[in-house]
Amino acid sequence: MKAKKLAALLMSSVMAMSLAACGGSGSTGGAEPATAESTETTEAAADTAESTEEAPTEMKGSVEGELTVTIWDENQRPGLQQIIDEWSAESGVKATIQVVGWDDYWTLLEAGASGGEMPDVFWMHSNQAQKYMENDMLMDLTDKISGSDKIDMANYYQGIVDLYQLNGKQYAVPKDIDTIALWYNKTIFDEMGVAYPDDTWTWDDFSEAAAKLTNDDHWGYAIAPSNNQDSFYNAVYSMGGEIISDDKKASGYDKPGTIKAIQLFVDMVQAGSCPDLNTISESGADVLFESGKVAMVTQGSWMVAAFKDNEYTAENCDVAVLPKDAETGKRVSIYNGLGWAASANTKNPDAAWSLIEWLGSKEMQEKQAELGVTMSAYEGCSDLWVNCTDKFDLNGHMKMLEADLVFRPYSKYTTVWEDMQTEKLKEAWTGEKSVEDVCKEICDSMNQTLSEE
């Protein structure tokens, strides 16, 4: 029924999926990310504007030549290019942004780290940071930060600062922060006579609403086993569970709250309130949302640019805070944050640091928010982000900064256990195994991985 109706609509759907943190979620920020919620691969690189003919403003250090800047999200490129162009005008250094899709991005960095040439300046993510720091692939920024009048680590969200530290050294300057919120289709809610979500909603209210919003034309909610940061991780911590212990030595998949949260979403899939595994594997949650085929998705702030540029979501959708758990009373957002890093072997270290310092400064963090690139890692600067578009009420995301913030679970080998986690959860999604059995298997496998770290 519903799955068959998707084909014609999705053939014409154009979507730019982003990570942030992050994510996973994608990402993710952070994005997400899902384990690594994939972005569409974009091979085109955007040329920066040539330096102005006027004499550049003198900057600290010897800054000259050209820089390559590599990111994975095309949605962020225009705003970041504008910020970087201002730096180029002052420094006299041309900096070219190259956008490379998520999977190819890490292949590119690994190839560079294995004897090739890494980009000069690039994004770093919680999934990979430990490996790159431990193997001396990133420029040590500690002394440069100490001597800077623009960068003070005390001004950034501590979880993001800590992520890019190793043995007392700082290897990246925080770029952004992301929060997860509940995106909903006002048109479908109105059609089905369901009141819009608000801050009174619990996860039970959410589940009940998803059932009411489901018919032959659309589902109430969409989630894939890979949607972790942007979906079930938030419910896990809201319900008192955890994905990994604070000391990163033990899995939290044996916790009652973790099992309870995953059971909530599996029950929704089994009840038909969410697309089945085959459908969600063919058409991701964001594609379905942008096509009017689901009434709700939980998604990261990194998706604002894509939803704003999508004609359907811009006209029909809005955003609210995440539900809270009825028992614990907790409303939790998993957050992540990218970092601006430089290659340890860059041929132009002074220019690379100058650009990172510029991007991390309060003024440019404010501009990043104002342009709608992302929320800012510099505390207090994201207030400007709320007004970057009149299409949505972004306070849904901003209010999650005031909720219980939990940094995106990670360890040295995050990708190993996250990939395993995604594969195992598919067996719960299809009903092949019980949620409790799947969680036990994930716990055992994850503990083995963590013991090897």
C-alpha cells in the first residue's frame, strides 16, 4: 500500500542529507549522526572569490599561499564560504572549500594519512577524532590557542572541547553544536485532527500520536536502525538508560532504560506506525518526511538548511521539543559538535591556524549562526541562529539546549560497535529476535570491542 505509492513521488524528490554530528546521524554536528548518517556525495569544489586588490590587513604570523578546506555537507558550504572569503580578503590567502560525501570524506583523509596529502583544514568528528589524535595526524593547536586573543576554550561547550583533547593537548577548535528536536507535518496533524506536539508530551504521547497519524497515505513516524543520535539515543537517556558508561569501558545495552526505549520504537514499527525495514532502507526518514509520507521525524539542527530549501517541508512543517519520559521526567537531547582541525603535515601551518582561529572567533561563530550555517559551539552565539529563517520556529531546537544535554556516545572504536549495533537492531526491527535478546547480543559484542580499546 503506502510503500508502493512512494516510487513516483520519490523519483522527483531532491534531498540533501547532512551529518552533524555530528551525526549520525547522523550522525552529526554532529552529525548523524546515525552511525554516520550519510550525506549525498558531492564532488564539486567551490572556488572562493579572489583576494581584493587592496592591501590585506596585516595578520599575526607569516600567512601566505593557498589552503584547501574540506567538509562533507553541501548545505553548509555557501555560508562558510562567505566567512572564509572575508578571511581571504584580510589575509591574502585563497582558501577553496571542497565538499566530499561522508563515506568518501574519511577515505580521503585515510589515504592522506597513509602517505598521501591531507587537506590543510578540515572537519573532525567524534567517531574518528581519537584515532587521528593518537596517530599524530592532526596539528597540535595547544600553544597557538594559548597565545591567541580570539580563542579561549572556556567559551565553548565543554563536551566538544574535551572531545578534541588528548594527553593535555588540543587538536581542534569547536565549530558547532547540534541538538535534536521533533519535526512534524502540520498539514497531516490538521488532517488527522491531532494536536501539535508541545512540551507536555511524553514518549507515550508521542507513540499514541504516531498511531493516530497513520493511514494508507502516510506513517506517523519514521526511524531506521541506523538513526541513533537523531532518534533512539535520546529516548534511551531520557528513560534512564545509556549506550556506553561514562568511563567508556562498558556497554549500557543491558540497562532497563535502554531496552525500554528500543522496545518503544520496535513496537511502533510492528504496529505499522513506522515504515518497515525494507521501506526505510530504500527511502530514509528524511526523504519520507520531505515527501509528506511521514508525520514526524526526530532530527538534528544540522537539517534546518535542507528542510528550509525543500519546498514541501518549508510550507508544511515545523519543529517542537523532544518528548520527556513520564517516569524520569527527563527531556534529553544528544548533542555533538564538529571541530576545525588541520593536518599535522600541512605545508602552510601559519595560514591553517589563522583560518581556524578566524572560524572559531566569537564574531565568526555569531556570523555562522546568523547565516543559518549551524548552531555555534561558542556559548551564547546560537541565539542569532533562531532568526536565520522565517520558515520554522527554531526555538524547538534552542529549548533543547536547556534540557538534559548528553554528549553523543563515543569511544576509540566508535564506528566498530555502532556498525555492529545497526546490524543487530535490524533483527529486532523485523521481529526475528526479541528486543531483549538483541540488546544482550549488542551488549556482549560491544563489551568485547571496548575491552580491546
